[in-house]
Amino acid sequence: MLFLKEHLAGDHYNWQTEIKHEKLTSAPDRRRFDPLNGNQLLYIINFFGIDVGKLSMADGLKIESLVGIELPQELKSEIAVFNWLKRQYLYYWN
């Protein structure tokens, strides 16, 4: 499932700035991650779903919530956020 803008629970995201990814084929990298950038959040949610092999609506909303509430402030890059989400998934979702 592809998680879309209309699936997000929050409506406070910035949609002005697009990110430069080739669809979902390029992996998260050292680009600065802005949790309020809706395009970047959708990219992380959807890439995460591809990486773990599944993505439900509940999973996408859980990632949105984790990023919005529990994301450590010291995590500044896409790859750092992605790796943190994978650790959360391995420890708490399975």
C-alpha cells in the first residue's frame, strides 16, 4: 500500500518544499530530515514500508505518530531517522 497525503492524521505539514528522490528507488541518505515536511514524511513512511515488506494504514499512522512525538531531536538526517524507525519496528512491533 502506498501511504498518501490524505492518509496522514495531521494537517500541520509544510508542502511547499519537495524533496529530490527518484520515486522510492533511492534510499534515505544524509539529507537533512524535516519532520514537518509532508513530502519527506511520506517518503520515509513509504520507503520504510518497502524495506520491511509491508505497510498497512495503521503502520503508516504509527510512523507518523512516532516521528511527530518520539523522534529524538539529535536525529537530523533521513538515514538516521530511517534507522531509528527500523529499531523501533524490530523492538516494539514484532
